[in-house]
Amino acid sequence: MDCIFCKIISGDIPTDKIYADEHTLAFLDIPPVNFGHTLVVPKQHFRNVFDIPVDVWQSVLSTAHRLAPFVRDAVSAEGVNISSSNEPSAGQTVFHSHTHIIPRFAGDGHVSWTQKKYPEGDATKVAERIR
């Protein structure tokens, strides 16, 4: 398998490890949005949220929850974004499930997303399709 995160997990590629437990590994992102940008990955390979088992996903989220205040405090950030991109159209570029903890600062220039308004009645239709 030619997965960079699997190579990091196996120790074939060095990383700045932050935390590890039985199911997850957290390390600094090499091209950070802001310093302290941390990735949390499951130690098993799963492409993304669409194939990761619920218990493993919960372990990733639990680790992100645990580390978020440490990441924030380590770089004196004002907040953090916690996010996961799933599939190329959502911005996923490494196809090993991972969650970002991104330290945020007022005026840091990082734009998370823009918002849209539903045309009249469309929100209800979309909610019905999701349900």
C-alpha cells in the first residue's frame, strides 16, 4: 500500500508525534494551516468517514477532543477548527481517514467556508431526502 499515513504509522516515515494510543496516532501536519496544526488518524487504514467503523471513528474523535485544548494552548491560539474532508470534492487529498485540529487566530486569513441560502422551500425538501 502506498499510503503516506500508513508509512508514518509504521515508522517508515518520521513525524513529529504528538500522541498515540491503541487505535489512534496524532502528529503535526507537514504543511500546516497554522503552527500546531495536528492530524489525528486511525492506526488501521480506512479511506474516510464512509468506510471507517463507528467505534474507530469515535476513537479518532475522542483523541481530537482530548488534544484540542493542548494544541490551542501550545500555540496560544484563540480557538481551533476540527474537521475532516471526505472524498476529493470535499478537499480530501490523502486517502487515509484523518481529522484536523487547526489552531485559529483572529485575522489569520484562513477561510473555512462560505455560506449559501436555500431558496424558499428547498431546505425542507433536502431535510426530507436526508431523513
